[in-house]
Amino acid sequence: MTTITREEFNEWKGNNVTQAFFTQIYKDREEMKEGLANAAYLNDDEVRGRCKVIALFLDLTYEDLVPRVWNPNQVEQDNE
């Protein structure tokens, strides 16, 4: 697996293409939320799922991409 440095991640987040992509998916998500509010969809659950995935992309941090060392104590803390 390729290791990504914080500097590389920050360069990617600041890249014009990345910014354009994030701007577009943000707009798409806002439109979907508006559609949900107006009952414009046949399958609201699918649209909510799409909105959640977009939120994951928009909120992505460097730490999300750094592999975590398995720690059974951490698993217990995560489940609380």
C-alpha cells in the first residue's frame, strides 16, 4: 500500500481539480437535500445514502487515510 504524506494530502485537497470536484458534489448534495425536503424522490433512502457518501468525501481528513494499527482497546472505545 502506498503511504500518503500529510503534505501530499494537503496538495491534493488544495488542487484546483479537487476543489472543483468538491464544489460540484457539495452543490449536488444541496440539491438532493432540497429534493428530499420537497418529497421529489421515489426512494428517499437511496438519496439519503448518496448524501451521506458525499459528506464522507467532503469531510475527509488526512487521518482518515492513515492506516490504523489494530488495537483491541480502541475497538472497544469506538463501540461505546
